[in-house]
Amino acid sequence: QVQLAESGGGLVQAGGSLRVSCAASGGTFRMYAMGWFRQAPGKERDIVAAISRGGDSTAYADSVKGRFTISRDNAKNTVYLQMNSVKPEDTAVYYCAARSTIYSNRYYTEDHEYGYWGQGTQVTVSS
């Protein structure tokens, strides 16, 4: 019903900034809660940030609080993850995810709560 395409990944120096984007097509974007997850080599896929369908509620992993910001532009069917003060441990494949909602305007922080996933974009932080 909805397709997700991440972009903006790449190589960035520690302490620098990067913004990854996720463009959605199909479905009604404003009805989807969105999330960013990441998976480093040999590690489980973990939540990075989540945002409610209306964009008024957000949540972040402790490891990125104060450094990353999730936002969405429903007019552009796009969700963003602004990554500031990046660290080598931020190196991972970053995935965009969507969850269809009907009534609630909340965020979701678990893998199993999302039904749609992008292909991922590689973010590598050099030191």
C-alpha cells in the first residue's frame, strides 16, 4: 500500500551532520506513523526515532537524544532524520518504517508495530 525510499546516506566525519530522508508513495501519508531504525553489523535492528502521524509527538533512543531530530512534511510525503554531532557508533544502515493508523495520533517504537519498510541507506561516520 505504501512504498518507502530512503536517501541521503553517505560518509560523514565524526562531529559533522547529515540528513537522511524517506519519501513515501502510495497510501495516505498523513495516516502513517513513521519511524527510523538502524542496524549496525552484528547487532539487532534498533529504534532511532519515531514520530506520530501528525508530527506532534516524537520519541528518541537514549543514544541519540539531543543529537538527532525526526520531522515530517506531510505535504511532501517525506520524513526526515537530522543527524548532528555524529559519532562513529552511529554507523549503520538506517531504515525508514511506516505504520498505518486510523484513530490514534501516537508514535511507535518497536519493529513489530511497523508494517512497511524501506530498503535502507548506509551512514558511515569516520573518525
